[in-house]
Amino acid sequence: MPRIAKYVDMGELACLIAPRPLVILAGVKDHGFHIDGSREVFEVVQKIYDKVGAGNKCRFCEGDGGHEYYPALAWPLIHKYID
């Protein structure tokens, strides 16, 4: 959605799927989405998930690389929620 950041931040946007499971992946060397910002977004997500009684349904995983997919981190959590 164009210019959505003008109206909401990413943590608020991510919480729109609560209380359904959410796995957020971030790379510690991602220069486009800095890890500190990703951690801050997850803090917002965690607080909202906690408020709706779904704090155990959101997870944050940090990969050791950049902006990429981390299947070894993601899939065990995804399977936990869908199995």
C-alpha cells in the first residue's frame, strides 16, 4: 500500500493478523532493515499479542546474514503452529 508508513508503523501493521501465529525473520547484517529497528517492531508486536492473549503465537528470529530468508530458523516454528 503506497505511503502506508505515513499512517501506521510496521509493528502496528504486523499486529493486524493477531491472534494468528506470526514469525518475523530479520538479519543482523541487513542494511535496509536494521536489526535494532526490527527488534523494536517486535516489541510492539509482542505487547499487542500479549494483550490479546496470544503472546505465545509470535516469534522473532535473527539470522546471521543480511536481507534473506532463513528457512532453518523459520520452518521449525512454522511447523509448530501448523502441526
